[in-house]
Amino acid sequence: MAKFFRKSFHTVNPDMLLVLGDVSAKGSELARKRWLTVLDQFHQMLGPFLGLPFHVILGDRDVGECGGLDAKSVDWIAGNFPGLDTAGCGAFEISNVSFVSLNTVALLCGNNKLRFGVEKVIESENIYLRMDSEGTAKTINDFSKFSETYHDFTWRENAMSPRSGPVLLLHFPLHQTVDSMRSQISNTRESRGFSGHWPYDLLQTLPPNATEYIFQALKPRIIFSAHTHEFCDHTHSDGTREVTVSAMAWKARDDPGFVVATFHGNGREVSVSYCSLARESHLLIAYTSVLVLLLSIILIPNIPHYLCVWR
């Protein structure tokens, strides 16, 4: 996989790399010493591109599900990736495009310290976005009110227009209505030749209240999510585009892939291209064919030849 990753990186030549979670298949079960080995392997895979800006968000395989979610563990893991705070969230800007990443694993859980920390990050980002449209005093006053009620996904309407906020990076996709999921997934699968079940169910997305809370607070320009192991390009009811990126690992799917996003002008226009690596099954067939061919070349000259002479 490292070889294909580096070749793809050379071909695309990106300005930065985004990893949408699940760096380790069983990270939540690993001791810190083993985690350091995983991080070393990750850095080795980046190889010569380690100097390029990159941002990693946390997935459920990295930090565990709600039952095993531990704030100290999340803090330690997040501390090993650039730009993440103690709750596993981050905010940065590159080439005049703003990005916000959220620990969506924590948002799926009930009343816990990590979820409250993520909500505080959302509201803090909301302050910066609303300063110009609503004024500094009113925005800070609203935030003071929020600090007393953030335990219940509360939000307020604001003057910001849809898609005027940052690029949002998530591990779990946002909630979609059943009808929109059917339509979008059908179109995606037809365009790529898929058939069968949907790539994910409602249990693998953020709940409706958390989804609405994020939309109202951040007004994301575009959303990139993961977790489902399936590529999906979906437009929400307010026109916000969400691109779900498939897994880049043969253990997760036969044809792993990644997405190349190009931000044009002021960053409002985004073109997205899906790139898939060779199928593992095709590689196995190719390697088997080469092996058989090599064996044939080696063995055929060694087969004894008998010459029969008839008189």
C-alpha cells in the first residue's frame, strides 16, 4: 500500500494531505508503546512527503466507541497529530481556505466531557464566523448564554448564509434523510457500476439534532467525511455538498481509493475527483500469472527431450 500511496502522491502533487480517521485498525485497544509503532509506520508511509502539511482527524477505530471512550487516551492520541486539541478537534487555514475538524466520535456519545469539549469548539468557531455579520458584542453575549446550555445541542438562527463557513472535516458522515440517501446512493452506484446495499445505514451517521446543530453553527462550505468505506457525493437540503471518502486499505475493500479536492478562486468553488487504486483481486491474479510464467520459463528448459529415430 505504501508504494501505491507514494506513486499516487507523486502523480497528484497535492498542497496538503487530509486523513479522515482510522489510522490504526485497532488503535483503541493498543497500549501507548504499540501506538508509537503505528505512528512510526504512518510516518514511514508518508516518506518524502512528511514535510508537506497534513492533518489527521480521529476515528472510532483510533479512540474507541462510546463505551470505551476515554478523555485522557483521546488527549494523548490527539497530541501525536498536528493541530488537534485535547478534545480531538482542530482548525487551520491554508491558501486562504479555512478548515475545521471535529471529533465526531465524541458527538455520538451522551453527556460526557469530550462531547462538551467538541461543542465548545463549534461555538468558538461560530464566534469568528458571526463577528462581521452580527457584531462583536451580540456574538459574545450569545456565546455567554450558550456556556450555560451547551449540554443539549442548542443553537440559534444567525444571519450567515449557507456554505459561507469553513471546510468541515469529519470521520462520521452527517445525517441524511432516507429518500435523499436512496437517490444519491443509487446515482453514485450507477455511475461507478455498483449494486447491492447502501454503503451505510443511519446508525453510522451523526444523529439529526447534531447534524442540524453543526449546519446552523458552522454553515460549512463543503464537508468531507469517511467511516463508510464507500465513496458518496451527496448534496444536503440547504445545498451543502458532502463527500464521503472510501477507505484507502485493501483490508476494508477490494478497490481502495482517495479523493482529490481542488479549491478555485476564493475557495467557494470546489472540484472533487475520486481516484481508486488497483483492485486487490486483480493484483493477486496478475502476481499469480507472473509467478506461473516465471516457473514455466524455469522448468521448460529442464524437461528432458527424447529423440526417436525410425529406420
